Amino acid sequence: MRLTIFIFFLCIVYNDAAAQKGVLPGQPQWTKEQVYSNVSAEQAKTVLYNNADVIALDVRTEGEYKSGKIDKAIHIDYNAPDFKEQINKLDKKNTYLVYCRSGSRSSAAMEIMKAEGFLHLYHLEGGILSWSETK
């Protein structure tokens, strides 16, 4: 009986802690600790639309960006000669969802951002192409 009560108590404490972090089953954990992760388009949409503090970062060219983007995304061209200087103007404590067309440039951009001290980076697997394919 005591063991049952103890296990019940642990479940309540665990669920409460998860709820305070905003973690839902099956979603990436957007915590304040150092996090680098690949996410699917479905996961990215869920978290981006449910967390106002997550910022979409588009690293495509200007022309690609103008042809269609994720709502409220900020744009910094990965191929620009001042890419590193531009990303260093961003707040490194924020959480960023980095994407490009198919995932190659954003993956490389994320590596640069890690080296520059960004702590919360998520890479959209398949880029905006995968984003466009999901509802």
C-alpha cells in the first residue's frame, strides 16, 4: 500500500514538472538547457504555434524567402558574406527553428550557430519543402 501511494505521488510530481515546462508527449522538449535537435515539420508546427518564444530563422536566399516563408520568420541568408556577423546580432538565449529549402544549408547554419554559442536550436528536417507538405 505504501509503495502504491509512493508511486502515485511520484507520478503526480513528474506530470506537474512536465506541465510546467510545457512538454507534451511526442513533442521535442523545448527546455532552457543546451538543446540541438532535428524536428519533423509536424513537430515544428506544433511547437512554433504553441510557443511564442520560438523564432523561425530562414537561411535561404532573398529570392527564396520572398517566394514563401514560415509566418513571422526572420531572414538571414546563409550564403551572404556577413552571415556570421548577422547571426551574432541575434539573442543567443532565444530558441530558434532553423530552416532552408531542403535542409542542407540550415544544417550547416546550425553548426555555425552552435559554434557561436547559441543554446537552443532546432533544425527543420526536409526544410520548407517538408513544411509545405504537412497541414
